[in-house]
Amino acid sequence: MAADWGFPSELEDVAGEVAIAGVGEADHTKASGRTTKEIGAQAIERALADAGLTPRDVDGIMYTPFDGQQFGADDYRAHFGTTHEMWVSTAGGGMVWAGSAPHEAALAIRTGRARTVVNVFSVAWATQRADMVGGPGEVHASELFKQNLEVPFGWFPQPVYFATIARRHMHEYGTTSAQLGAIAVACRRHANLTPAAVLHDKPLTLEQYLASPAICDPFRKEDCCLISDGGGAYVMTSVERARDLRPPVVQVAGVGVGNSRTRVYWSQQGDFTATPQVFAAPAACRMAGIVPADVDVLACYDPFTIVSLMQIEDMGFCAKGEGGRFVEGTALHFDGGRLPYNTHGGMLSHAYVLGIAHVVEIVRQLRGEAAAQVKDAEIGVYGGYTGPQASTLVLRRR
Amino acid sequence: MRFRSDFPLPDTDWPPTREFWAAAARGELAVPRCDACQRYVWYPDGTCRFCGSQSFTWTTVTGRGRLFSWSVVRRAFIPQLAADVPYVAGVVAIEEDPAVRLVTRIVDCDPASLRADTPVRVVFRPLRFAGVQGEVTAPMFVPCRNRPFGI
Ligand SMILES: [Zn+2]
């Protein structure tokens, strides 16, 4: 029976129309004193250099308005000294939009509104943390139903929601702490191999994970993402034009978006232990003409270990409820695992830049340029998530 | 973002949830029920997500339910919770309609003995927070696992 607690967005087929032609990451650090816009500018500079483009070549910019601090068109002109008009979309940035932005960009490029589009996202949350009610938790505490029906009971911030989801997943499917730990350990190992990762020099074994005290049961701190300053950007253009640029061509093969009918109210979602990837991933795979078994490397938005586990299930890499057994041991490792996963370390161990670095990593994997390189990776997937929505982005080297 | 000075106490005057907190102050658990399709609708955002009606009646329920899931919170993520940790934040599915899940606290329990789907019943306790003036009576739940008839 089809799940009825959510639905896929209807998206036009854009398979094979655009490529990601340049990727860049800002420095990922602990509190750095930099502003969100400075970090965004650095990410774009690096993405342009990677593509071999000049600032004048970009005529479209995508970002998210969500914190009012993101690098936009006016910032672009001021920083790069350009004067040309730009196509602007606020359907970009990180999280779910790091996966769906290429669809929006493809439509803009198809209709001539832009030729070359940059999507950028950055945060300075490590720097700003001291001013906030709990870092990223502020967004949730500001929502009035949450403020009046959840926060007063201490069901807040996000680690507590997802610990509760993890507990229910354990009850329904027999998932164990050691299985969640296998995800944290795989991500940390990949971060240890990735020089730019915030936890590059901090190893983690499963024994250390299991010995770590619970902060909100069943979560240990190793189940939860970092807080860091950093950002990323990627440049999109037509596949035809990308063939004239320096990097190997990485095509956008499929995009899907799924939605939960209960929106940001996790506690009410019909299937409490699932994500809207249930609706996003099949649509993206259909557009790309692939099945999950074709995927060589996967990166999912991973604020918590359980969010990785649920997306791996919901995207169809294993049956629902089998995720715990699926991820055990070295199954997610880049070198011989059955599903190389978050090969840069993800938000748990690489950087908390909300998915933009995941897309950068998948592009590098498909070019053969990653630090923890998956052998002969040809098809890579990003899974984006915000709670109310999920996105699947299928990328393909050719 | 500026929060009210009594954050994280609920704003008992906020219209969408005013009846919930007023009922709790009387020692009752109330949930809005759609006048058109008779279903309980939670959260009370003004529109029935089953039939689209905007007419509701706040209805007192038994206060019996099942522990759907929970977390034992050991770190105070905000300073106002410093005196509360460790505490059990949980989600309870009400007996009248298990699709209605109330975010709540589980009290008077040994956290290590909690099991999913355990029968629970409502109790009314004051919410108080470190460094915050005032208190608000709130519905919380206790396990009734050892009672022979689940009540
Ligand atoms: Zn109704």
C-alpha cells in the first residue's frame, strides 16, 4: 500500500540537460569570527576557479532566504565588482534545496533566463552560537506551535526529536545502538581521510562510540552533527557548455522532491520513523532511469545517525526496517562497502554546512578527485532533508 | 529573535492553544475535534487536515494512552532546563485516536524501565523553569504498567 502521509512534487523531466561544472568549499572551522557572507564568497571563488570561469560568466545565483544572511546577487556584484543583471532564485542553498536547486536551474537555463548559475550556502553558526537559544534550535523555538506545545515539555531541540524517533525505530525494527554507531564510525573514518574535515584528526572506534555517555538517550554526542563555520557552492550550466570547461562532465540525471503532510510537526507524521525520501527517491530514480542498486556512492543530509539510517531505507537501498542490519560493520565504507556513504564524513564529522558539501563531495567522487575515492564511481546520489521535505539528486559522470 | 521573558513557559493566551492550557488548569485533557468529520485534529492549526473544515469543538478526553516514544534528556540544551535534567520527554498516543500524539513529559517512572506502547495516564503538574518567573499547569503522563486493568 502506498504511504499516504506525504506526496511527491510534480517535477518536469530535466534529465541530462545541465551539468555541475564547478564545485568549491569554504574553509570548514570551529568559531572563526567570519560572517556568513564572507564564507559564501570564499566558496563561490573556489567553485569558479574549479570550473575555470570568471565572475562575469555567472548570470544566475541561488540561495535560501531562511536566515537573512546568505550571499545573494547584490553581494555578488559588490564582492566580484560585476555590474550585470543576474537571474535570482531563493529556491537554492543547503538542506533539501542543495538537491532540488539543479532542477530549478535547469528550467532557467532551458528557457534562457540564465546560462550559468551558482548555488551557494554558508553558515557561521559556530561563531554565532553564543547569541542563540541553542544554535540551530532557534528556528524551531520560534515556531509558535512548537513554542507552545513542545518546548515547554523539553521536547527540544532537534537532538531530542530525533532521539525519540530513534527510540521508536528501535522498538519497531530492532535497531541497535551498535548499528547507529556503525554509521558514526564510517563517517568519522572518511573524515579522517579528508584533510578539510573538521574532525580530520579525531579517530572514532565502535568501542569508543558505545562507551560514550548518552546526552539524550539513545543518542550519544557522536550521533549528532557538528556545529561549525563553513559553506560550499556549485556552478551549473548546460551539458553542452560544460563540455568546453576544464572538469570532467557530471550531469544532473534526476531530481525528486517529497513532502510530509504534517510539515514541521515531526510528532504527528503518519509514519514516525520514515522520511519524505519515500516520495522523493522513486521520482528521481525514474527521471534518471536507474534503480538504487546502480548507485555507486551516496551522501545524505545527516544531522543525526538515525536520519542517515531512515533515508537509506526510504530511498530503497534496503527494505524498511532492515537499515540497522544493512549498515553494520564496514557496509558504508568507501573501500569495499556495499554502499559507500558520506565519503567526506558528512555533517557528523566533516562540517555542518547542511548538505552543500555533500553535493560537492559527490561531484568530486564522480570526477575521481575525492580524498576517500570510491573506485570507478559513475552514479552518485545526494539525499537532502529538512523534515517537512526531502530531495534526491542523481548525478552521473559522462 | 527575541523570546518572551517567560520562555520556555507556554503562552496560555495564544488563541490556537488557549483551550488546551485552560483545560489543563482545570485538570482536564482537551483536544479539538472537527465538527464536520468528527475526527480529532492535532496540532490545532485551524483547518481540519482530513476534511478542510474550520469548525472545531475542544473535547475532553479520558487521559489514557500509550507511550509512543521518548528520550531521556541528560543534557540541558537551554539553561532554563538546567534544574530538570535528567528528564523524560515523550510522545503519547491518546486512547481515543492513536494518530493524535501529544508531546509531554513522562514522570514518576524509572526511565530504564520504560517500554514503547506501555499504557499511560495523565497527571497534571506544574511546569517551572530555572530563572523563569511563574508556572503553568501541564498534562504529563505516568506509566500504569503494573495496574491489572491498565488504568
Ligand atoms: Zn474534519
